Amino acid sequence: MVYRAAMGIRWLSEAQAFGPEKAGGMSPAQWFAQTVGAVRSELGHELRLTPQTKWTNVSDDLRSEIERANQ
């Protein structure tokens, strides 16, 4: 249902995760913020980073960028 917000976010069934409709255009941190907004708008849920968040194949630099953008 997140796709209804026309925010460029879709469910990637193969990854079992939300992701961008099209690659490019925004940084990964911007896409994360866009996804948080789409989920909030369409599903009424708040996605949050916690100490239990599992980071897979994400560099320390990118992780820091996403965490800063999510504050």
C-alpha cells in the first residue's frame, strides 16, 4: 500500500524490504527518509532506528549518514 503515496517507494518482495521504485536520484539516506515518510503516511507506522537495528552490507559511512538524517 505504500506505493499509493506516489513517493517512489515499493515493496521489494525478493528482499522482504521497502526500496526505491527507481534507482538513482537520491542518496541512500534520502531514500531512507522517503521510506519513513511513506510508511508513516500510508500505514500509520513509525519506522525507527534502534540499537537492535541490523545493518547488513552497509558501510560505516553510509550508516552514519542515514543515522544523522534520521535524527
